[in-house]
Amino acid sequence: MAIIQPFKALRPQPQLAKQVASRPYDVLNSAEAKKEAAGNPASFLHITKSEIDLPESVDIHDAQVYEQAKENLTAFIKRDVLFRESKDCYYIYQLIMHGRTQTGLVCVSSVDDYENDIVKKHEFTRPEKELDRINHIKTSGAQTGNVFLAYRNNVGLDTLIENWKKTKTAVYDFVADDEIQHTIWVVNDESTIQEISSIFQNEIPCTYIADGHHRAASAAKVRAALGANAGKNADYFLTTLFPSNQLYIMDYNRVVKDLNGLTPAAFIEAVSLKFNVEQLSKEPFKPQTLHEMGMYLNGSWYKLTSKPGTFTEDPIGILDVTILQNNILDGILGIVDPRTDSRVDFVGGIRGLQVLADRVDNGQFAAAFSLYAVTIDQLFAIADAGNVMPPKSTWFEPKLRDGLLTHLIYE
């Protein structure tokens, strides 16, 4: 059964919450982060993307960057921008996006559970991304990135959380610049804390990583690296758990830098061996069902429909991300491992489909592909089977903000 614990969060003063809260470190590059944090000394980006406070000549993985993160975190605490909770608590985190509400439980989850597959995974991780977070956590002493977990919804837990929201006052409640509302309640009642822990220990057999595979893997490797010097806080990692019936998965699309030596006409001919190819207008094509995808090439959108033999009926083989990978990215373009091949990049559905065409039209990429979104049931089936999706298969929205609740691994 799933082991979770309350924790003493490092969090902002209520009047500073909106200023502190920042988009996740991994959805912004350094230039975007610097622009977003400009004029805001309380932005948590000074900690999660601390290279913005160093000369541009400094490599983003240089030791100076992690030391700067530690220095900035210490300064935030000294300036009383952030303070440490006086007792272990759970936290309820509600997000409202376009009128749609989802509510999660913020806690720390067991590293042992992660290593024993009670926290289930569906992606491999990239070593260089792991190393970045390992260095950030070890140097700063803080898990600043929240791992987004899902669980099969539990009526008792749903009722408990909704009752708390109705009867208690939120400590944070603001609408961010992207118009997403963020509301957080502190659960500090001992009997309620025990009840929540008991539900997970007795009724919820496992949780599933929805977003944050690298953050979870890094937390486990930090504990291993610390060895005998690891304190009890390092046995846990920062998570927010959402019931499956509240989650929304968006498409996660692909762009490729070249056509592997083929002309556009030859590439389309190769694609047509595995897909029915229909040329469309210049309007972006959003797939409406499984086994169809969009392709943008040479100024036009195409609808691709999978032919028999391009997929299998197993949980992995039936996914359109798998079909694209096996039949086009690998089969035609020679992109064998999309986790490590720099010829492919990934674009979250929140950015829209026009950005795919824009990246091709500006000459940065040669072709783009729009995909049908993976469902939460497909994700669970794959994780339960111990299988792994192609990387960047799921994009969850809305995103949790960094900086509102941080877990310190050193006392």
C-alpha cells in the first residue's frame, strides 16, 4: 500500500504567494525564465532557474548555478519571503483552469515505494536531466519540484478533502498571469492527518507518476548518494496526488530537424506505405480519434491514418506515440532513441498546434506531427503492466506552481 507522510513545508508569506509562485523549472528555458522573473525579486525562478542571476557565459549545469540556487534560497528565508511550517501538515491544492477544477493532496511520498514500484512509472528518464536535479537537490537541500502523482479515486478521500475545503479558510488563493487559479489549504488537524494517511495505507495500493519522472528518480538517487549521511527527510520526496477522475491529459507533439536525407516528396511516399495520407489546408490539424495524426511539412498539413500492421493491440503498441515512433521516427528517419537523439523535440499541447507549423516555417525543423492524447486509463494499464511509454507521451494541465510548497531534505 502507498506510504505518504505530512511534512513541514517551506512556503511563502501569504501576501507574497503570487509573487513567489513560478511555472515549473522544466517548462521554461533560461531566457524565458529571466524574462518572467524580471523585476520580481521574490520569484521562485531565482531558485529553480538560478542561472538567471549569473552571467550568460556560465553553463546552466555549472556548479555555480547550484550554489547560486542555495544562496538565493537562504536569502529568501532570511528576508522572510519563505518560512518553515511549525509542524508536519498535509496541504490541499486546488487548480481551476477554464472553469474546470482539480484538487490534489500535497504530501511527501516514500522513496522506498518509488524503488519498489508502488509508485508506478511509465517513462524512462534521461541521465543528463536526472543529474541536473540531483545536483540542485544536493546543493540546495531542497526538493523544489513537485512530482505529480495520480491514484484511482477513493470516495472517502474525495469527501474528506471536499469537506475540508468547504469548512476551512485557504492560506493562498490567487489567479496567476496565465489565468489559472491556485488555492491551498493547510491540513493541520492531527486526527484528519491520521485519517488521510490511513486511507492510503489501507485502501490505495499504488500511485502513478503523471508528471515528474526525473524529479522522482533524482530524489531516490540523492538519498543513495548521501548514504549514511541521509536524514529521514531524504527518505521522502515532494508529491501532489490527484484522483484519476479529475485529471486532463493533453496531446504531446513532435517536431523533427531533418528528413534523413529524403526530399519532402520522397518522405511523403515513404510515409504513405504505412499511412493513408490526405493533404489538407494550412489550418492546423488536431486528431479526433485514435490512429490518426497530423503532419506539417513544406507549408501544408496532412492527415495520416494508420494502416493495418502499423500497430499492435497491447497497451504500448496501440498508442499513437508508439505508432509514430516505430513507423516514422525510427522506421523512416532513423531516430532510434527519442530520449537522447537531438534531431527530435517535443511540444506540449498547451502551446497549441500553430507553434508546430511556426517551428517548421522558420527553418528550425523540417516536419511536425500532432498526436491524439493518451488517456489516463491507458497510462494506468501501461504502468500496471510494467511497460514504458515512448518519452514525452503525456502533457498534463494545469501545472502546479513551484515555490508554494517546498520540501527540505536537510534539517
